[in-house]
Amino acid sequence: MVRFCSFSSVSFSVAVLLLTVASASMRVHEKTSESDIKAICESTIIPAYCFKLFNSDPRLVSIDLPSVATILIVKGQDKLSRTEKLIKTLIKKASPKPPPGGGPSLKERYLSCSENYDDALADILEAKQFIISHDYFGAQIHASAVLDDIVTCDDDLTDPTPDPSPLARHNMDASRLSRVILAVINHLHG
């Protein structure tokens, strides 16, 4: 009889544990709500871009927020990689001569942006790993660093004279996407 009670206690404990894990799993995998999307997009500096981004990919409105963050990070990786490739092309073509008014040459500015984008790519990969491990604070730090790297490149492109290449537009697109990624992660972090 004691053995039967002991077995029942273990069975009951295992059942409770399984139910707890299953219910926690269900909560984590809830579909992203419209109110979540609204809160996320309204926290960005360009809400219209954010709403357009969510509406452009049907997956983003049918999955949970950690999955949304992961998909957006993959999109961000792609955007950062394409922009870095453009920068490397521009470096090859740019003159090393300083501009007439002084300051860094276009080549130096592009080299600086290339370093920024190398750092941004490393940070976005780190952010992705933190999302996977549900460490939203760590993801938040790295997503913020991505945005800082992009903004630093933008500063390099406008100082002392604006860059005439398409890099500024690519950089702006990367900045917008990174701001949405950071807003999603901020929402996850609470």
C-alpha cells in the first residue's frame, strides 16, 4: 500500500509538472495581439513604417512576439549584410583625398561605416541568440547597439559634407528596421 501511494504521488507530481510546462508553453506561444502591434509601432519614431512592416509579412501577425523578433532580426541581418556589401563596393571606388574644406575623405568615412556594420552584424547575431534563450534584457542591449552602430555610420556620412552615394538611403532603411526590432524587444522585456 505504501508503494502504491508513493507511486501515485510520483505520478501526480509528474502530471502537475507536465501541465505546468504545457500551460507555460501555451502562454509563450500566443499569437501577437493587435494591441501589442499597436503599442510596438506607436513606440517607434515612424509608426507608419512599423505598421507597414507588420502588414507586409502575414507571419508577423500570426505568431508570438519572440518569433516576431526572430523573423525581424533575420530581416535585419539581411539588410545589414546588403548594406555592408554596398559599403565595401563604395570603399573600392572612393577617393582617399580629403574634401576641399578638410575632414575625412569619403574612403575614410566608408571604412568607418564598414567597421560600424561589422559591429552591427555581430550585435544582431547576439540579439538573436538572446531572443532564442528568452533573455530579453540581453537582446535589448545588443539591439540597441545595432542601432547605435547605424546612427554612428549616418553621422560619418553627413560630416563634413553629405555623402552623394545611395548608402544614406540604405542606412536609413537599416535604421528604421532596427528601431522596430528594438521596439519589439522592448515590448518583450516589459
